[in-house]
Amino acid sequence: MSINKPNCSSCHKLYGGGVIPDLSYSSPETFAEFKKIVLDGEYLVKGMPKFKERLSEQDVEDVKHYTLSVAKTKQIEIGRN
């Protein structure tokens, strides 16, 4: 996903690595607050910058849905093992 690479993946890796947790393991509560976290800086005190000046609301929804699709794929793969 082109939005994810320059804005998210330098800290968040969806397939391991990175300095911050893999977002595909985020709780439903985190995904419910995704827009506030990413656009409004709800996690500024935790070191997560706000992206209101760089991303649109649709961009954030796209990243959220992409991350959820990766999470679903991982769950399916884990079920196969």
C-alpha cells in the first residue's frame, strides 16, 4: 500500500520487525479509535505523531482496512498451522 510505506512502515511493520508493535495485532478498541490516533494525535504522549496535515480521512480508512485485511490473513494462516 503506497500510503502505508512512507507514513507508517518506518515504525510499524506488518510482518515483523520495526520499533513499534505490528498494527495487525491491535485490539478492536484501538481500531475503533484509529482516526483519532492517526489524524488527531491521540497517542502523541506515546510518541505517535499526528498525520492530519499529511493524510486525508479516506487515507486513514484505507490504511485501517489494509491493516485489518493483513490481520485477517494472519489469522487464517495461523489456523492452518
